[in-house]
Amino acid sequence: MIEKVHKDFEIVEIAENNGLKINNKKASETITIYDSELINAAIAKNFNKMYREILYLIMDINESDDSTESDALLALLKIDNVRKILLNTYQKFLPPNLLRRYLNMLDMLGNKIFIPNHSKSR
């Protein structure tokens, strides 16, 4: 959602690889964004959505009495997938300090996974 429209336009030469392509699965369309502020906002929105999903999964794992090691491995795999997306897709668009911040947030999530020991007595 565009919150603010800039009234000043700047004419730039557009190279095909400089834009962030966003796919709309519902309408089967692809939009390419070239404005760096909009790119950062789109990446932040997408990252926050993925981060929130992983956070809720980890909270569920940590609070559940029947969580297993495979649940923790699933959460770690999801963290690794988001890390790969950041490094492979978004790295060329993000400033290094913001990329580091996102990666640190993912590392902190991975450190918060706790699997309680369940006694296996009958």
C-alpha cells in the first residue's frame, strides 16, 4: 500500500536488474519497483511477515508440552530459508547495516528455541 505520493519526479535510466520484481500470484502479474524507498518498504513488509510466522511457530514450540526436536528443526529450517532469501534476493537492495540487522534478528530467533525435556516414564 502506498502511503505517500511524491510530487517531485526524477527521470532515471532504468536498468533491468536494478528493480525489485514482485509477483502478484492472484492476478498473475509482475511489478518492478525502482524507487529505493519503496523497495526497502516492500522488503521490510515481507521480512516482517516471515519473521512473525517464525516467531509464532517458536512460541508454540516453547509453550507446547508435546513439542519435539523435529518441531525445532522445522523452525530452524524456516529461519534458514528466510536467511537465504535475504542473502540471495534482497542483498543487492538493502543497505549493509539493515541486512545485518535482519540477519541478527533471525539469529536471535534461532537461539530462543527451547525444547523441554519430556520424561519417558510409563
